[in-house]
Amino acid sequence: MSIGKIIDGKAFAAGLRDRVAEGVAAFVEQAGRKPGLAVVLVGEDPASSVYVRSKGKMTVAVGMESYEFKRPASIGEDDLLDLIEELNQDERVDGILVQLPLPKHINEAAVIAAIDPAKDVDGFHVINSGLLATGQEALVPCTPLGCLMLLKDELGDLSGLEAVVVGRSNIVGKPMAQLLLGESCTVTIAHSRTRDLASVIHRADIVVAAVGRAEMVKGEWIKPGATVIDVGINRVADTEEEGKSRIVGDVATAEALAHVRAITPVPGGVGPMTIAVLLRNTLVAAHARAGLAKPDAL
Ligand code: NDP
């Protein structure tokens, strides 16, 4: 029985960050300033704080300016919208990222709508999702764009392939499906109401699982030779060490390995791509704002 390949997202992300760093150096020469990324963190959620800190470090490591704005969970929506407007006007800022989720009293959609679409490096603004849906140049959500990069690196031309995306969220599932359609795949979007998920998945050459349910996609559901991208991040109790937990994806990876051509592991697959693509999007936004062409390597 042959065993599929494990796609090394960590290594691909490191290579992408290197290409971004080269692009940043060239941008500084041409534009006479560094690209800047502003990250807004509301509240004290420990996971969000860790994530924002690591974004800041990686932003600086590729040669960009990092601006962090921490606000208490009690901030009013109007004050947050005022901050977004300041950042929209700030010439040094090419990308604005508001760390989600926001506290319940703040309307997330209103905050996302307030971000200048040209600085919307998360790609969540309806202008960017509309541009993506109509096949135009857009800032695309980082996680699905990272998944597409891994798929193209593994498979080359995706044209004509059957792709099944499990999950229909605005941040992963829907933009992932749009990207695959843009690559001329035949795309099916599955979700919690899908009947007979196993047989839907079994016809796919490409499976992208973005559900948030530990190891729900079983190995035998996967068509032999399919490529599987596992976006899920699920914390489960460790069966070997009592009291410990570990992170698993949405796919039963050990089983799937006997069926797949290639699969992303969790951790070390899609996860590391998200920040690398965020940096890439910031550099792309900086080029567009400066009236410069996007570097080919991105
Ligand atoms: P959401 O909870 O927003 O969406 C989950 C989707 O899965 C929904 O569309 C839901 O369907 C669908 N779903 C739920 N149960 C089933 C089921 N039994 N069968 C089929 N579909 C089902 O999650 P996100 O899209 O935000 O995230 C998905 C996963 O990806 C999470 O584990 C998250 O942690 C991870 N993630 C990882 C990132 C990374 O950097 N690696 C970044 C972002 C997310 P319905 O719409 O019908 O409810």
C-alpha cells in the first residue's frame, strides 16, 4: 500500500516570507518608505494576543513597519470606528487587520465595512469579496489563498479537477470555493446540511476541509490519489498522556494517508501559511497604493 505525501506548509510559508522580504526591499527602494501593517486588538483574549504578537514579529522580520493598537474590551463601537478611520487616512499604513472575534457589543460587519478596501489585507470587506466573486483583482482572505498556493505547488494546473470544499464560512469556505472556480475546477461546497458527505467527498480530486470538527473526514471517504487540504484546528484530549491536549485537523490524517496523493498535516500545514499570506497581501496593497506593479514572485 502506498503512502501519500505530507505537504510541508511550514517550509512553503518560510519560502513565501523570504520572497515577501525580497519584495519589501525592492519596494523600499522604489517607494522610499517601508510598507506598514496595522493590527487592532480589542480585549485580552490570550489566543488573540499570542497571534497578534507573532504577526507583529513576522511583519518586522520581513522588513515592514508593524503598528499595534490595543484597546480594552469595553471600547465603544464609535471609538473603534474612529480608530479605523484614522488608520484609513494614515499614509504609512498599507494594511489594516482587526483581530476577530470582537466583543459582543460591537458589530463586526460594521467594523469590517469601515476599513478602506484598498487596505483590507484580510480580504473580508464586501468590495473585496465581490471583486473575488466576479473574477477581478482583489485582496483575498489569507487562509484560503494560502490553501490555493499549496494546491498549485503540489498539482500545478488545477483546471478541470473536481474540488469539494467542506464548510461555507465567509473567511474560509466561500472564498476557497471562489478561488478554485477561478482556477477552473468543478467546485462543490458542502456544509452541515449536505446529504451523504462521504459520497460527495469521494468524487473529489481536491478536498478542502474547513469545518472545525476533529477528524470528521474519514480516510475511506477519500478518492485514491486525491489531494487534501486540512484547514481545521481542533483541540482534543491526548489519549496517551492524561490531562494533556493536542491539536488535530478536520481529517483523520493517519487513515487518509493510505488514500491520498498528498495531504497537509495539522499542525504544520495550512496554519503557518496564514500569516505569510497576510504579509504578502500587505506588500501587494502597498504596491497598489504606491501605483507600482505587483512583483511576479508573489
Ligand atoms: P465556521 O464555524 O465559521 O464554519 C464551519 C463550516 O463547517 C460551516 O459552514 C458549517 O456548515 C460546516 N459544518 C459544520 N458541521 C458540519 C458537518 N457535520 N458536515 C459538513 N459541514 C459542517 O468555521 P471557519 O470556516 O471559521 O473555520 C473552520 C475551521 O478552520 C476551524 O477549525 C478553524 O479553527 C479553522 N481555521 C484555521 C485557520 C488557519 O489558519 N489554519 C484560519 C481560519 C479557520 P453550516 O454553514 O451549515 O453551519
